[in-house]
Amino acid sequence: MPELQAIASTLSHDIIAINETWLDLNGRHLPAEVSIKGYVLHNVDKPSHSNRGGGSLIYVKEKLQPQIKTKRATEKSEILHLNIQPHPGQTIKIVLVYKNPTCTAIEHDEFYDCLDIILSTPHETLIMGDFNLPHINWTTRQSQTPGSKLIDLMNTNSLQQHVNEPTRGNNILDLVMTTTDLSINGLEVTDKIGDHQMIDFSLEVQGLNINKSSTTNEQTSN
């Protein structure tokens, strides 16, 4: 992952989150192959590697003391939840997700139920990832199913969505959401890795810098 190592070394991000890594860190790949000095790596791999794609990971600066809380992966979705401690006594939940557009109604329900459980516990929360919901109108926050399920989750948990320009083609697929007690500064949709644009932003916690990326090849990405 030379692009990500360059991002980490030149831009000094505190957190780097990646969807569709295609990694198998329990088999074909070694953690040392994707490690970045100064960062703790947490990942969730697709359960079966019979099909290409899948996999999510987060690099977090060691100083933030990341603690893994939830790892959930099915053939069509992934949720990786960890807590960080920017300052003594302060905890922020960081959640990286991926959801395949071919999820069934039951799979959607299970996916959002898991997020709802994570959100039910205290602490400021950042949720980011590839939701594959191109038909949501983010001006009106309205959508038909399955996008309406995300809107319901956001309304129930007072979440704000911060990405307002396309991240793949003409679609806003990669989202960044926060609870109302957590602010974001300087969000930019930037260079392309694979067939998705990267997203850079800072949390208003002494300027924590975050990069959200996808690394998938164009012909197979969702």
C-alpha cells in the first residue's frame, strides 16, 4: 500500500480508514506487509475469500490508545468499531463501515441494528465508510428504501452527514457522520485511489486529522 504509506508520512493523519482492502490478514497476507510505523492497525476481513473485494481497516496513531470494541463481517457488510482517547477522560467512538449494494432487506436490518447498538452507548461518535446509497437526497434527507433505513438511524440518533459532493462518479457513496456533540472542520473530497475519491477532514479535538479511502480496482468496486 505505497499510496497509504505516503499519505501517512507526508500528511501526518492521526487516523486512516480504508474500505475494500482485499486483504486476508488471517491467511494470505501478513500484518507486517501493511503495517505503518507509529500506527496501530485494526482490520476486519470478509469471512469468505471465494469472491474478490471486501475488507476494511483503520490505522490509528499509537498516542490515541485505540481499543477495539466491535468487529462484524458478513459476505456483504462490515462494521469495525474502536474507541480512542485523545485526552485523559475523553473517549470518542470511531466506526468504519462497508455495505454492499446487493444486501437483502434482512441484511440491511441486521447492519443498521448493529450500528444502533453501537450508538446506544455514551460518547461522541464518528461513523464513516462506503454505504453504497446513491439515491439519498442529502439536501432534503429523504430516500426510498434502502436509503430510508439510514435516514431513520440518523434521525433517531441525531447524526449529521458531512459529505456533499460525489465520491465515486456522480454519486455520494462514502459518508462521514457524527453525533451532534462532535464537529468536523475542513472536509475535502480529494484524490482518487481505486475508483473512489479520498476524503480528508479534521475532528474538532485539537485538530485530529483523518483520511477515508477506498483501494478497490475500478472494475469491481461498489
